[in-house]
Amino acid sequence: MSAIKTLFRRCPNCGRLFEIRIIGKKLADEKIVTNKFERAPQDTALIGGRVVLPVPSLMSEGVVIVDEKEFQYSYECKHCGHKWLELVKKDDMSVSPNGYDP
């Protein structure tokens, strides 16, 4: 979470703007999810105005790896002293070429 995003937050207790500060951030949960996929090659050709369907042996396979992280942010209002926690999910995705064996 950037400082700019935090700057425009309101305190849930007193409602003041620009009084919020992050006092802590920690990793609450992390898991890795993998999904196999199969897709047609991107250079599918047009012959005589018709789309040529790819031959099944030319299909490309791979694995999508999603790293799901959940962070717990601790906030404090500088005006009234109210403290609270929020959970924020963040996903990082990568694609592995065929031949990957999870």
C-alpha cells in the first residue's frame, strides 16, 4: 500500500482525513495455486479469408502459477489515537512454459 493511498484515507472513528499512518505490516497468509492450461499458437493464419484451426499437436501447454499473499496492515489515527487492522490480498501471477511438472 503506497503512502499516497494511505494519505486519502479517513479514520473510521473520528472521520479526519490526512491523519492516518501505517504502524505495522505483516504477512498473514500465503498460498501458491497452480493451474494447467492449453492454448492455440498465437500465429494462427488466415488462408483465403478463413481462419486455419491449429493442429492439436501444435497446441501449447503450460502452467499458471499464482502466489496469493494476504497482508495485515495496522493503522493509527494521529488525531484521536484509534487503532485498527485491515487485511489486503495481493496476487502475483507467472506463466510457466510447457514441460513444467508441479
